[in-house]
Amino acid sequence: MPEVKYDVVIYFEGDEAKRAYNPMIRERRNNSSGRYKVSDRYGLWSCKDFVPIQRINEWITSFGTGSNSYGLLHGFINCQKLKLTANRGTIANTNAQIISELKKAVQDIINEINIDLYKHDVMTLRKWKEEAKTKKFEEAAFNKRRELITCKQYFVIGNRTFLVPRNEAELYGIFISLYTLYPDEFEFEPLDYDESAGIDLLARNKTGNKIADCEFWYVELKYQFGATEFNHSFSNIRYIVCWELSSKVKDGSLLKTSVEDETRILHIIPGIDGDIKKCYLDSDNAAIKIKVICLKDYITQKWGITLLDQ
């Protein structure tokens, strides 16, 4: 597009070089007003009238050793053909062909920079530095986890040792292990686990039917049930599996979900003749009670297994 002109300048700078001329860059432990991180301001910017408008790091592909490498760039591409939105906050109104051509021009320049950096081993040195940093972090994390493990209670089933969980991820590991060892103690069959999608487990009633022919519902995992606000809808949940009840709740406690206008009452029925207590959530208009399973009660009371200190 010979009729579209642009000006471009791109610097490659380390953090120390940036701080040498920019006192507003925030130090790691300094939250002074007005200061900012390198990742907040640096990268590649589109400009009009030589004023930065929108950061466009997504235009760049295959640069450096990862997404953090964009912070090493201090670049601007100015084009008077860019069409801005009403608040001059983005270049979204620009002709798609102009954007495409500008992207190609920028990528060609970045490729030249990349070749020069690798030729002079700049990226190799940076990669070694990041690898050394990662190794130190992993060593510190390993030592911290080792300390935590040696302080936790544990229990033994057969020749297997289990550590008492301290969060939902560890609770999931304990639950699946117990389900494998004692499948008949649970009324449902867990099928799918995905904590990133909201509620943790998808399950079905125990049946010999094909999976595709079954009705599914949710099982939510909570380390201590009632310790925090319930952040899911009660709809489609049949069971809540926890390690124990929080000290914040008792029989008759009202639990409200933060995602809908619905409240459930926690009912705790004491165990009879050595049986464990039964817990469930119910309300006047609820079609199905939500059963709360406390794994600690199953282990210590139902199966008579002792939690041991190290």
C-alpha cells in the first residue's frame, strides 16, 4: 500500500536500562502512587499524531523466549491512516487491510531484531538467567513443601499412607483414593473432574447403563464446608464433599449462594448406634436435598482409622 505511510521506532532494552531514564518504573516492593510495572507500559504501541493509542503486542509472533520478552521492547508505529474510536482509546475503526499491512511490516522488523539478538547470544543469556531463577524458585518451593509435609497429620489404610489435606486440590486426591478403596461407601460414581469450569465433579448414579444414557449432576468439593461464601448455584448439585464442617456452621445455619437469590438450611442429624452424623442442605421449595459428605468422619468414625501426628 504505497499510499499509506508509517513511521516506526523499536528499542530493545533490559529493565535496568529502562530504569536509568525512567524513575516512574516501580520497584518490586514499592507501591508508590503513580508508579507502574514494566509489563504495564512497555511493549509495542500503535500511534496517531505520534501519540500512543493502543498496545499491540498481539501483532508480534515468535519473539524472544516467551510472552515476557515483549517487556524488553519499547516500540511505536505511527500511521495517520489509523481510524480511532470516539474516545481515542483503540484503533478498532481502522480498515482491516491497513491493519494487516502494518502487522506485516512490524513483524518483518521484529524478525530482523530477533536474528540480531540470537546472533549476539542476547536471548541465550536471558534464557540462562530465567532458567537459573526458575531453578532457585523450584528449590525454595520444594523446601517449603517438605516442611509442610513433615508437619501434617496422616493416616494409614493397609500399606498406603495418606496426608491430611489442607486445600481442595489435596481433598480431591484423598476423595478419589477413598472412592477407589471403598466404592460401596458412596452412592454416586464420579466421572469427570474440571475445577476450571466451575463446579468440580460431574457424576451419575451407580448403574450399568451406558454413560451417554445417564443423567448427570454436580459434586462440589470444599475443604472446610461453610468456611467461605458458597460461590455456586445450588442447581444441579447433589453432593458436597468436604474434609470437615467449618466451625462457623452448625445445625440450622443458613447458607446463601453468591450467584443467585437462594438460601438453604444446613441440617445436621447426630449419628445413632455408632453411625456418623448425616448432613444435608434443604429448603421449603427445593426438589432435592444436597447431601454433605465429611470425609474426616468417614475415616475416623465410620472406618475407625486414627489420624496420626508425625
